[in-house]
Amino acid sequence: MRNFLKRSIPAAAVMFTLFIGVAMPLRADERAECQKRIEKTEAKLEKAVHKHGERSRQAENQRRALNEERERCWNRYHSWYNGRDHQWHNEHDWDRR
């Protein structure tokens, strides 16, 4: 039993280290994907405003879609990306901007 513990504790430590090393980059990739979706939705909003006007139905639909993307990121990472500033924000304040 003692021999088993001597072997299993270092093995568990190695497994834990490998798990953390793999899990962290995946989270960063997911956050980058979130940023990409927000940037894409912001571009659609700008296009709708340019083509149909600031207060058009199309622009309002894109604003709603952008808020939904930001909310999705917020719920997952407790931060949201602003493509105009090119930075992540840690306060739930995109609807006040």
C-alpha cells in the first residue's frame, strides 16, 4: 500500500499539471472566439447604420444582436470586448455607452 502511494501521488501531480496546461490555452482560444464574434457583429451594425440609418429597424436589430453577443461573453468570462476601443472591459456597462 505504501509503495502504491509513493507512485500515485507524483503521477497525480503530473496529471494535474498536464490538465492545467491544456485547459488554460483552450479558455484563451474561447475568449478569442468571443472577441471575433463581437467584432463581426459590430461590423454588421456599422454596415446597417451606414446603409439604412442610425435609427433604422436594421440597425436596431444589429444593436440587439451585439448586446446578445456581449451578454454571452459576459456570462462566460465576466468581461466583454469593445471593438472600437480594442479592449476587454470588466464592468457590465455596454448598455450605458
